[in-house]
Amino acid sequence: MHRPRPVVVADDRMNASTAYRLACEGTSLLWQGDYHQARQLLRALGRRIDRKAPPAASSANAAFHLQRRASGHRARVLGRLLVPLGADYTLDLRRAPDVRAACEEAYGPPGTTASVVSLRELLGVIGAHQWRTKGVDVPALGARIHPHYGVFSPVRGEYVDLVAQAPLPRPVSLGGPAFDLGTGTGVLAAVLARRGVSRVVATDDNPRALACARANISRLGLTGQVEIATGGELFPPGRAALVVCNPPWIPAKPNSALEHGVYDPKGAMLHAFLTGLAAHLLPGGEGWLIMSDLAEHLGLRAPGALRSAIAAAGLRVADRLDTRPRHSRATDPADPLHAARAAEVTSLWRLGHGV
């Protein structure tokens, strides 16, 4: 039986030292003061957590696990600062912004009872609403993609560029369909449609992603070419001339629901794609696997393990297109995983039936 966590009421009179001690002890703080003061307190708690630098790591693998442990601790402590939401998602604090639209996008239609939410999560909900409204520019599309809350955003454009540039297999030019597995925002399905693929079937096991992809495809005017499947299976029925999959790159357990776009425990989605691909390819068709080798640099996947898994699935590598990451952490020496990130390569593996 789990014992309930203690909760104390906090307001503008509580200082950061007291709040930090209580939160580290497992006590949640239900904020009843000023909204902007709550945000300042959250930042102060974050600074106190960050002062406790993790010990020096002996390897990239050790650095990764230390970083994940520190990240989990940070999320738990900061998640204990709670704010009240009315039944209609009104944030009942002084000088609070109107968060009703953002909360409805993240949580669904309002109910009949009030609730509490961690301020850290609420700020993520607000940020997601802003991203959804503004969108993310995707040069390969010449348009913007609008990510929803809980759906991985295509901010790392190098993998999108690989899909935009790789030569299409011949059966596509003959009218063969394409599958986009784990479509997320629908960005890769949209890229394929803009490249002239006549029919793309996009799948995802996340209902938020399906709704997000459907909205983006409609906004881009591609509903005549792209079908958003609703079954939740990785592969749709039938065979395709091209099957594209960009699974989460890190074979480790996520710390939150929002990390499922990055972390794939034991590489489950990767192996499901590889083992199912041959049965879903038309003759002469290809599977495009978009993967980073960051896991190899972190010691989470053995060198050569991916090629071995490809061969074991009865597949052959027709070609591989490589690119370097362009995100800021790849060049940040202060990042604890800098050495691995600096060596990272993102690849599009063109896979076909084995010979």
C-alpha cells in the first residue's frame, strides 16, 4: 500500500530554502499566492538542484545513467510545486494568465471538478500551446508543422532532410503506396506526399499523435494523398513500395510520457520494424530506417548490433545516407554527454529484401 504524500499550503511568504527542503523530503506544496512568485520559486528550486553537480563519470555510459538519475530527481522535486485549476481550467492565482485553451488542448474538455497540477507540467502545457499556435518551420516542406502537446516536435530537421533527399525506390514511381510508421506530427508523411508519393498511410499508437498528424495533413492540403490509420498497429495491412520509420533513438526507459518520442525501452519499436518489414514490402520496395548512432556512443547499443539485427531480419542494406546533427547541444562542451553528442551521426538506412 502506498502512503499518501504530505501536502502543505504555500504562498508568497515561503522562502526557497524551506520549499526546497520540503520538496526534497517528499512534501508537495500547494501554491495559494501570486502566479509570478510561483514561477520565481520554481526557478529558485531548479538552481538549488543544479548546484549539486553529479560526480565525475568514468565513461559515456556512466555519464548517461548519472544524467538520467539527476534528470529524474529534478523532475520529482520540481513536480511537487502544485497550483490549483478550476473545473473550467481557470488558474486560481493572482496575476495568473488564461490557461484554459492550453489545458483543454492537453487534457481534453473541462469536467465538473477542480484539480491541481504541478506548475512545471502546466508551464509545459502552456509552451506546447504556443508551439501549436506558432508551428515549427520545416524547410523541406516549405511550410510549418504544428505539434500538439505530448507529440514529438520536428525540431531536429536533419532527419527530415534525409527523407526529403533520399532517392525514391522504383515501385513508388509506378504508383506503389508508402507507409509512415510512428508518424507523430505527420511531418514525414507530408514530405513523402510533397515528393509525389500518390498514397501514404501513416500509423501511430498515440491518439494525440494521430489527431496531430490529421490536423497537419489537413492544414497542408494533403488529405487526398495521406491516410491517417486509426488501428494503433505499427504496420497497416498490406504491402508498400516504401516503408519509413523514425523510431525513438535511445533504448532506455523514459522518465515521463513526454519522453516517449526519444526513449524506446529495449529498442522495442526498432526491432518490431525490422522483424515486420520484409512481410510488408512490395518486390523492389525499400524500408527507410532513420536512426542516430548516439546509443552506440553512450554504450547503450553495441557497435555492429544494428547491422546484425538488420541481417537477422532477412534484410540487406542497399545504401546509407549520413548527416551530422545541427542542434546546439552537439557543440556545447558543458553538456555532460558532449563527447557522445559531438560524435553523433544520423543515418537513413535504405533496406530491402535480403539476397
